[in-house]
Amino acid sequence: MSFESDKSIGFLIAKARNVLKNEFEKELKEYSLSYAHRVILVRLSEKEGLTQKELAQDTYFEQSNLTLMLDKLELKGLVKRSAKENDRRAYIVTITPAGKKLRDSLVQMGEDVMDKALKGLSGEQKEDLSRMLQLIYENLKNSSSHS
């Protein structure tokens, strides 16, 4: 039995996101990390010295959730938080050498998962998909900020 909603774009995006996240989670088990942990580590390896607030904005995580994720990553020795010089209430988050060492494996694993997910699409189709998803994001981000 098939429902019309099974073919709706919103449903398909959600379905693809869920199966993609599950695939990442499966691959990350050997590292005892979640997909969110991977996002944080990769972002910190790209941008040094972000505050927790900036990291939350960059990764689209709620600050309260980010704090819990950073607690786990800090316990694993993969990130370090230190008080910001001019503002003791703000913390700078940095990736540790152990986190940097793990980065290449996490990036390669991500590329492998995406290769599997996008198998059969041409380079042009991948670029088109990326542009379309970005446009959807921008449309909704801009409309929600005007509400």
C-alpha cells in the first residue's frame, strides 16, 4: 500500500535524512561517537577557537544540547574548553591533538557514506541537488526570520 504523502518532497527529504544519519551512526559506532559528535569535531578542525555560542550557530545545535555533547567529547580527550580572555562566562572550544588525529578518519568515513548515498548520480546531478537543498534551506530560513 502506498500513500501519496510517500512521494511528497518533504517526506522524501526527511526519509533520506533519517537513513543517512543512521548510516553515519552505524559507521561511527567503532569510534563510540554520534553523528553530532562528528559534526562538532569536523567543524572545530575547520575553524579554530570558536566560542560555544559560535559553534552552536555553526552546527545548528541548541546551546544546551551542545554543552552535553562537548562534555562527552571533553571526557574522551577530543576537545578542550577554556575561558575566553575578556569574558569568563564565554568558553573557547578547541580540538585537541587526539581529536585532530581522528579527523582524517571521520572525514574519510563521511566521504564513503556520501559516495554510497549518491551512487548513480552524475557530478552535475550532485551539484544540482546541493543547490536545490541550499535553496530550500535559505527559503525557509529567510521566511522564518521574517515571521
